Amino acid sequence: MFSCNDASLLCKAIRSYYSEQWCSKWAKSENSRLLYQIKTQPDLKWKYTPLCRRSYSLLNQLRVNNTCLNATKHKVNKNQTGLCDTCHITEDTAHYGLHCLSPNSASAQLRMLLNLPITGKIHIPLSELLDNPYYSNIIISSYGALTHFRTG
């Protein structure tokens, strides 16, 4: 007869085995390679953050660099250069979140929050910024406001 402790250990072992199998299959898969560039291993622990659907959608757009930023618009011929209007370098998620000097960008808001100078470099990886609920809320609010002004 199994005790409750034995059953609990058995369930954990089974869950661990299938989680490892799933991670291995995910890492070898040819699908979702954009996400793989950001994160090479999926998180096995569910991270619950109380975000609405729009916020999750914006966050995932930023993760895969499918945004209303100029670099993406350039790919579909809706922007001539794909460059940031302020900095004149490629305006992608990394630039918008870490390097942009525009006062309305997420990087400017993060610099203020981290008490960095206006031109200071943010030394936090983009994947960590997008995974951390504290930082991601700042990026989402900044990017969400941007999407209202840049349509089409």
C-alpha cells in the first residue's frame, strides 16, 4: 500500500520526467525560432502576473519583435528606412526598450526609474526586462501608448 508521501513523490517524478521530455522536444523543434532566440529553455514554473489580454499581446509582440516600431514597418514597406526618428538607428524592440533616447520611449522611462543619466546604458538583458513584471509593466505602458499614435 502506498502512503501519501510515496504517492506525492511518484507524482513529482512523473511530472519531472514529462517536463524534461517536453523541454527537450521544444528545444529540438523547428517552430517558434524567434522565441528560441530570446529564451532557449521554456519556464517550467507558471508565472502568474495579473495582466489583461491586451498587455499579454503587447508583451508577446515585443518578445518576437513583431511590433508597430519602424523596423517592422520597414519589412512590410510601410516605413522607408526602419530607423528611429530620434536616434537614426534601427528601431526594434531592443532599441526601444534599452537604447532609445526619445523621452517617450520605454528605455527613457526605465532610465528615470533606475536613476541613470539620459544617455546612460541599461545593463539589464531585454529578456529579463520582458520577463520581470515590474519592468514589463513600464515597457507595456510605454509601448501601449505608442501603438495608439502609430497605426497602419
